[in-house]
Amino acid sequence: MEKEHQNFSKRVLEVLGIDRIKRLSDIQEKSLDNQYQDLFEEHNNNYETITDEEIMGRYVLVTEHIYPDEFVEMAKILKNKEQ
């Protein structure tokens, strides 16, 4: 099972590329991790049946719809004002 997770992580890196992954905020990264865990479970823990489109689709869902960059920036501004 751990080997499957490692292989899936490598696959995600191949599909998204290091630049997209490095640009994720903490909250986007956590949300995307949850999305990929759900996707992995939906495929009965078999990364080989997960398509590139599904991997990219979850990335787009998180970075454009759930936690778009504008939201992340506004959250940072509000957090800084509270301090």
C-alpha cells in the first residue's frame, strides 16, 4: 500500500510539474492532498487506473474553485490585519 502511495505521488508530480506544486499555498496543498486521497480511494487504492485528466482536474478544482489564488491572498491580508 505504501508503495502505491509513493507511485501515485510520483505520478502527480509528473502530471502537475514541480512549478505548479511549488506555487501552492499551505491551504491549497492540504486541500489538494485531501482531493488526491479521495481520488486514490475511489480507484480502490490503484493509482494505475487514475487518469492524467483526473489528476489535473482535482488541481484545477482546488486552485481555481475551492481556494483560488485571490482567496488565498485575501486570507493572508485579513490574517495580517488581525495581528
